[in-house]
Amino acid sequence: MTHLSVEMLAADATEPITSAGHAQLGIAVLAGIAVIVLLITKFKLHAFLSLIIGSLVLGAVAGAPLDKAITSFSTGLGTTVAGTGVLIALGAVLGRLLADSGGADQIVDTILAKSGRSAMPWAMVLIAGIVGLPIFFEVGIVLLIPVVLLVAKRGNFSLMRIGIPALAGLSVMHGLIPPHPGPLAAIDAVKANLGITLALGVVVAIPTAIIAGPVFSRYAARWVDIQPPEKMVPERASDDLEKRPGFGITVATVLLPVVMMLAKALVDIVVDDPEHTVQRVFDVVGSPLIALLTAVLVAMFTLGRAAGFTRGRIATTVEKSLGPIAGVVLIVGAGGGFKQTLVDAGVGQMILDVSKGWNISALLLAWLIAVAIRLATGSATVATISAAGLVGPLAADMSTTHAALLVLAIGCGSLFFSHVNDAGFWLVKEYFGMSVGQTLKTWSVMETLISVVGIGCVLLLSLVL
């Protein structure tokens, strides 16, 4: 499909697919979300298929012609994949190079070697924050679990004292910081400035990760005092390598795309002239596509070659990184299709109309909507994309900074109380060898803390910016 035809489809999709009243639209939204939840939880249907069916149910209950509902879903899927699919792929490649080259292990080992016993939980949240920047939450868990288990075992720590900070660092990055799929999709839906969102996201992420990580881990360790399960300690990637990249160059490679995107944001603020040559150059240099592509190309040398990889080994690593993310791209795309169906049905306008009489902040409203979808579907990414589509119209009259804060409010809401319908819940439970009750008292409470502290920080920033 050409770029022109995508624009034409998007233009067509701005026309409402139905003129249903608010009550009927409200029922349609509940029906669509209920179908998605039932299919994912009760019938164990893949989220991609569940989102397609839920979108069609939404359109049907709203009284939309089926062909228009299909067009809306297809347009949303195509636009979302076009906007974030390539970025997800590039992030996956960078993450795989970081893991396979031993770069992630180098970051971990260096920080741990310089940390005392009392500082270990703080070191773990720092490690998770750095490693979690370019990679997905699930990949981050797989990378960090061996370290968490080894540190807890060798240092005779409670597993929660070490594990909770690592999980908090990863989760905060996943929910708030681009280039993770959820924040990127929300930025696109809300039309927020990526650089400013990234900068404010870091400001919100730091205190949030500290409170939900090292601070909360003290209490989590008392509530659930368990030791690392022996069977879950896997071998590390770098154990089979003769050499691995240095600490400084690895951190620099990981932070490169972030620095490029932040530089664009700084130039936008300082120059503030879209026609100025410097700003036009940084608009290209700091775009997510160019920033991540540059980081991947640099990583092939600074990580791959530094680990002794041949060109063939690097090519194989890149190829292997793309297969596992097919499902992620499809789920994100289907989430975008569901979002577009919501928007075209007029749900966004309905929320605007209904909330006009409410004495509630738009940021708090966005957070509450994301919380509701998160609790229902179990997916932070689906919650982010769907909520962003619903509250997108609220950003129309917002300043650049408040539009960025709207994205962060949605991201915070998308992390609220992970429970049994979230794949991350079961991943943490199995890796740490906990019962369902223990996982609820630690992991689920930690996620809720991230959500609540995060929205608190966002609301505070909205008062001063």
C-alpha cells in the first residue's frame, strides 16, 4: 500500500461509522471490551484474534455497517504497524545484540562489582533501567532473572529484596519511556512531541521506580520471604563467549537513541523555527526511526564485533531477533485497529461530551480509562493504545508539555494492578517460584504502586509546567 493510499484511508476513517447515541455507544464499548476479556481469559484465544473479534462486536453493537467497521479496524491496524512496527523490530534487534554479545551481562557485572550490600537493591533498579531502555519487558525479565537469582543466592538476600527493584525498573521503562511500543503508539495517537514525552517520562520514571523498587522491596521481602528456586537459574549468554564489549561503550550504545531523541527535543525548544536548517536536521536525526536504526548499526560494531562475532554471526543474531516479535507487532497493530474502531464510532467525542460537566482533570480521566482497560484485558500495551484513542481528542487544545503528560498519564494507568489475565503475572510467578497469592502481594502491589505514584508525579508536573 502506498503512502498516499494510507493517507486517503485515514482521511476516510475520520467520518463517524455510526451516529449511535451515547447510551448505545457506551454499551458497545463495554460489549467490545467484555468480548476481548472473555476470549483472552476464558477461551485462551490469542490477543490478536480477540482484538479483531472485539472490534467487530463493538462496531455491530454500535449499529455500524460491517464494511465500515472492517475499514476502520484495517486502517487503524495499518497505521499503527506503519508507525510503530518498524520501531519495535529495530528495538528487538538492538536488544538481541545487547544480550547475545554479553553487553547486558557486562553492564550487570560492572555495576554489581561496585555496589555494597546495602546498595544492592538500588543497583538492581539502575541495571534494570539501563537494560530496559531498548528491550521489551519480557526480554528484560529473561535477561535479568539469572542475575537476580545469582545475586540473591550468593549474597543471601531475600529474593524479593533483589527481584522487586529489577522488576520495577523494567516495568517503568515499559510503560512510560519510548521506544517501547505502548508509549510510542500513545504519542502517535495523541500527537504528542516524542522528545518532550521522553524527557518528562524520565523525570516521572526516576522517583516512581525508586518508590516501587528499592523502597517497596523492604516490605515485599517481609511479606514474602523466599529463596531463589534452584531449577530456575539458567546459563548466561556471555558464559560461552571468549570476550565481550566494555561497560562504557555498551552503555553509550544503549543510550544513543535516547540522546538523539532528547537532542531533537532540546533543539525544538531552543530554535523553535520549523524552517530553520538546524531544526530540520535534528527533526531527521532525532526521529525514532533514524535514532534506533543508527543505534542498531552502531551496535553491530560496538557490541557484535567487540564480542568477536563474524558478519555471519551478526546477520544470524539480527534474523533471530525478528521472529519472536511477530506476535507483539500483530497485537500492537490489532490494538490500533480496536482504537480506530472506537474513535470512528464516535466514542472519543462521546467521552468529550460526557466529561464536559465533570470536575476532573483530563490527565486523571485518561489514567482512569487506561486503568479500566488494563484491569479488563491484562495487557499494558492494549490498555495504552485503546485509552490513547479514546482520549486523543482531549489533547487538541493542550500545550505541548500537557499533551506529553497525557501520554504519561495513560502509561501509568496501563500498569495498574497486574493480575491473572496478564502474561507478565505468570512470567514473574513461575520465574520466582511463587504462589498466586504471593505474586499478588508482591508483583501486583508493585505494579499498582508504579501506577499511583506515576500519576501523582504527572499531576504534580502539570501544576508547574
